[in-house]
Amino acid sequence: MSNPRWLADEMVGRLARYLRFVGCDTAYVRGLLDDEVLARAEREDRILLTRDRELARRAGRVVLLTSPRLADQWKQVRSAVPTTPGAVAFVRCTVCNGLLVSYTAGGNRPDPDGVPWDRVAQGLRLYQCSECGHLYWEGSHTARVRQQIANWSGETRP
Ligand SMILES: [Zn+2]
């Protein structure tokens, strides 16, 4: 189990986003019955992430998150499954979990607000979600996420 696959239930959406930031295949479900959540985890070979004790008790592979704090949840996940990556990677879309591909200019160019095209012209790489088209690049947001993760990891040192 090198890079584990996850299924986050509706109570842990923020954790799901952080797992996608580090490149983990993380499905996020909302509005499903418990049976449907369990069936999907089983079918897609995913480890369930939940704060629901009853649901966790019925799951095959699961991390029961005992704290509402994101920092605690992050540490709990990495402690339960140490192969969970700890570094930001441009692999998964944090919005929809789609795979990111290198974006090459030309063709059907999306142009949402905020893309630093001047820096792209100087060599900054863009990544695009193959599912929803969302664009990603190394910038102030990724720096904040990286710092956040580093802070959490630092807290785990004895
Ligand atoms: Zn996407």
C-alpha cells in the first residue's frame, strides 16, 4: 500500500482536500446512506475516513478520526498509514479529485481570474485537472498549504 486511496465522509471534507494536496486519491461523499458509503469503500478499495463511530465499526479498513481539529486528523491519518505522503504534489485536483496533467498553452485556453500568465511565459508550470479543468500552479496558496503541513508534521516530533 504505497499511496493509499481514501474515502472521506461528509464530516471530513477539509481533510480530504489536504490529502488531495499531497497527491492522494481521495473520494469525498455527501448525502449517502451508510451502506452506500461502505459499499463504495469496499468496491474501490479505499480506506474510510470518518468521525462516525458506528460507521467506522462496520467498515473494513478505516481511520476513525477522534478530533474535530484538522491538525489532529492529519496527524492521526499519517500515524495510522505512514506511507501517506507529507509533501504537496501536483497530482490530484483538490476540487474534484481528478488527475492533474501538465497544461500546455494553446488550443482551448481557459482563462480564469488569477492565472499569472506573465510568470507562465517565464517558465512557471501550470497543471490542469483532467476532469473539471481547474488550473493549479506554484504560488502563495501552495506555499501556505506547504507551511501548514510542515507545522503539523513538526508538532508530531517527540
Ligand atoms: Zn477537478
